[in-house]
Amino acid sequence: MAIKIGKVEKHIYDMLEDKGALLFTLIDPVDYKTPDDAVKKAKVSVENGVDAVLIGGSTSAQGELLDYVAKGIKDSVSAPIILFPGNIATVTKYADAFYFQSMLNARNPYWITHVQMLGAPVIRSLGIEPLPVGYIVVSPGGTVGWVADANLIPREKPQIAASLALAGQYLGNRFILTDSGSNPQIHGHGPIPSEMVRAVRQAIDVTYIVAGGIKEEKDLRSIIKNGADIVQIGTAIEKSDNVKAKARFLSDVVKEEGSKKKHR
């Protein structure tokens, strides 16, 4: 039986074929001053080159707040709206798709298969497209590492991440996401090391997403050069006083590196 690819997933693949690399922004409504501020920054981000909007977070992005922000963004942009779940409650009918992810290095099996079992019927009943994601949390891990009791991948051990990513691919995930958590800089770290990005890319054939603390041009360029297909940013947009300029600059960098990647 052929694997059925949904509309959003196909759109992502088509954009990658066209651009070579993509920029997603993660909006965690809990981190914004007001829900309307979250909606506004998402809208401005898409207007200035961001390819898709993720909504969610590790703690309280759920219920009426999630519905309000997701609907507001959906009414404002044409880009895909994708849920980035913190738990079973990170679900809203206003999303187009859902990171149906298994945390591959979780210590607690709840985050590997149990929460997915609980959420699958809800996702299906709402008609939200699941995107099969193998999720790997790298040190320092941030809030997500603490909440999910992740067995954090040491930053100096790229082959562990690569082997885990390959296992995730073999388990059927069509996306692999490595994430060091939000604001790894406060723990004295930057984004995921280039050596780890390169090792993961060399190990897998599926679409590769990198997230966590990516704010600077040099990091963005390095991550794409070393193999990321999609770069996922959050704090860089949330904390920006000029989202238009920030989103345009970052998206231009991704576009430039994506074009180089296509011609290598």
C-alpha cells in the first residue's frame, strides 16, 4: 500500500524543491505580551518571507488561548499553520497540520508512544494532517528537556544524534527534528553544533529540521550549509522590536543559502 502524503506535507516538499531551504517560525502564545501580539508577529513574519507558522510550546499553549491565536493567524496568512505540541491538549481545529512527533530520546515512554495513542483519534476527528516527526532533544534542552525528562544528547557526541536520527527514519518518520531548546545561550551554549547537524544529515535521507537558539546570521548559514532543510526559529521573532526587518533578513539568508544548496 502506498504511503499517503497530505496536502501540507506535499507543499513543504514542493517548497524545498523550489527553494532548497525553508524558514519556519514558532509562536508560543504563552511567551507573548498579548495573544494579539502573537498573531501580529506571525502575520508580519509570513509577509516577510517565513514559509510556515508553528504554534505551540512546552507548557500552557492550549485551550481558548491556542484557539484564539491559531484562528487569528489562520485568518491573516496563507502559509501553513502547524501545531508544535507540548502535550495532548495542544490541539485546535484552526490548524492545518500537526507535528505528530515521538521524542526519540525520552526516558518516559509516555512521550514516545503513549501521548500519541491518546492524541491520534482527536487529530483524526478534527481532520488535521499529521506530519510524522522524530524529535531529538540536545543539551541543554530547555523547558522541553525538563518537561519530557529527555535523555539529552551531549553536544560533543554527534554520532549519538546521527544514530538516533537514523533509527527515527527507519521507524517511519518522514521528518527528523533536532532541538536544543529555547535560549540555550543562557546555559552558555549556542545552537546545535555544526558537526552534529552534518552528522545527522549524512545519516538520514528524510527532511531534516533544526531548532533551538538560532538568532545570528552565521549560525543560520552554518546550519543550512551543513545539511538542514528547514530552520525553525522562535525567540528571534518573539524578542524582536522590528519583526518586519528581522523576518526579512533571516528569510533572505535562508533563501540565499537554499539557492546555493540547490546548485551544489
